[in-house]
Amino acid sequence: MLYDDPEGSTARRTLTASARLLRRMHLDGPLLASLAAVVAFGLFVLYSATGENLPMWTSQLERLALAIVLLVLLAQVPPAWLRRVSPALYAVGILLLLAVMVHGDVGKGAQRWLVLGPLRFQPSELMKLGVPMMCAWYLHERPLPPTLRDIAVVLGIIAVPALIIAKQPDLGTALLIAAAGLLVIFLAGLSIVVIVAGLAALGAAVPVAWHFMHDYQRQRVLMFLDPAQDPLGAGYHSIQSQIAIGSGGVFGKGWMNGSQAQLEFLPERSTDFIFAVIGEELGLLGQVFLIGLYLAVIGRALYMASEAQDTYARLVCGSFALTFFVYVFVNTGMVSGILPVVGVPLPLVSYGGTAMVTLMASFGVLMSLVRHRKLVGS
């Protein structure tokens, strides 16, 4: 029997109108939905991790609103303009890092912040965008795979900000920025000989790097190897984190019922170690669920990178997608005890504004580079 379905028709028209709106605004629906799911889960966990601290939770919500606005605005920027401003963005980032060395605000023993009136931010976060965009700009009109000369130039582009940031000291951010730039080189196409030689050189540089590391950084590596050496000092973070995750089991103790988190045995529970809070309160299932959401974001971003129509866009989008994976891997590995503690927040979940704004900005750039379609002749 034939009959009308006005509700179904209305739903279809609404979906079609939403798709058209997203297309006009150069936004990607699946990626936005995946990001929204991660952020919603993060806000849910953060309320418990902060000890029901409503002002902190509201502050995170305000920063999230700013990050979303920036994502939407950057998605409207023409790709050609983004490519042209890449050197300027990199240069401004270097100048700001130099300003930190001279006039930076000190917090927790590190000189990493600039204060401009009511605004307090880390210029190193800007280089998470500036370095891969500058590397891709340099390689954009050069033959690929890159020559050894071009690789050397790109390594120089990476090394300058990475060394300045490591000097602050902020080894975790320096390594992440270096990884973002190195991923651009990797995506540009390297022979297996160059990759093996690079890994060998990296291994040979370990003793040199150890010599230049600060005492607390060396201590973190030693505590990673055996945290029981100093269970109430340098190994405390790692031990308490693993206790929290182990005590949660498969199903967890329940939201806001984690003893390690709620009784404040777990340090930095709302920032770097929030993944341990998830393990204790929501169990292995909660952690797997969050990792599944992260994989949805990374998978969609990589798919979009494969759709990019020029070298610059492919390199930038691919680097942003894989760097996001590195953030997730490093934080979860650090909290789980399979990597040293390097002070990397859990993306879009940990409390903090600058890192969230930077990540959302990178996804805005990614959408701009992919969703601004160009007419290509046959």
C-alpha cells in the first residue's frame, strides 16, 4: 500500500540542507562529527578529573568555543593564501620563541609562556602549525622524492625551532614539532636507504643527546626503565598512573568513583595523566572507546589527505593527521608506562587551552586545503 511519509521526507530535507551548508562552509561532516565525539567525551571525563571543579570545566568550555570558531574561520581561507603565508607564519613563530627567551614568563621551572595583557600563551604551540606548513611550502615546487640537499634544508627548518623550544626547556613539545616536520619529509617520499641511514644516525645521536639533556629529563628516562628506584619521587607519577589503570579493570570503578583520582594520589590528573583517570573510572572499555574515536579522526583525516589536489596540501594534511596520531600514542604510552614521561597532553581531552586551539586550527587548515575544490581540466 502506498502512503506518504512526511516525517521521513522532512528528515531527508534537513540532512540535505545540512550537507549543503557544510559544503558551502568548506567543512567535512564526518571529521567534524568525530572531533565532536572526542571533545564531548573529554568534557565528560574532565568534570570528574578536576574534582567537580565547575570553574575549570567552564573555562575549558570557553576555550573549546574559541577553538571551534578558529577551525571554522580557517576552513574558509583559500588554500593558495595558506601556502603563501607559510613562511611568514614560521618567521613570526621564531620571533615569538626568541621573545620567550628574553621576556618569557616562568612557570613550573620552565620559561615557555608570553604574557600580552590578559593573554598568556605558549608560542611553541604555533610552531606545531608553522613547521609542517613551512616544510611543505619548501618542497611544494621541488621534484619528489626530495634530494639530499632539499632534505638538509628541511632538517634545518625543523632544527631551529626544535632546539629553541628544547632550551626552554620543553623537550616533549620540541620532539612533537620535530616529528611533525619529519613526517612531511617521510610523506614526500624517501628511499629505504635514506630511512635506514636516518635511523642509524638517530641511534648514534642518542649519547650526544643524553649529554645535553637536563637532569630532570635524564631522571625521567631512568624512571621509565625502573620507576621503583624512586617510588615517592621521580617514579611517583608513573607508578600511581599504572596503579590507577590497573585498579579500573575492564569496566572501571564508575564515573567520579576513582580512588586514585578523587583522593589526589594521581598527579596532573586533569592534564597529562587524564588517560589514567579514564582507565580507573571507565575501565579498559572506556579507554578502548576513546581510542576508537581517535582512530575515526585519524582515519578520516588521512582519507582527506589522500584527496588533496596538490603537493603542498597532501604534505600538510598528511603531516597533521599523523602528528595527531603521535600525540595520542605518546600520551597513552607515557601514562601506561611503555614510554618515558615527557609532558604531552591527551589531545582534545586534557585540560588546557593553547594545545586545544592549535589542534582545532590544524583541522581547520586541513579542511580548507581539501574542501576548496578546484576545477581541473582533463
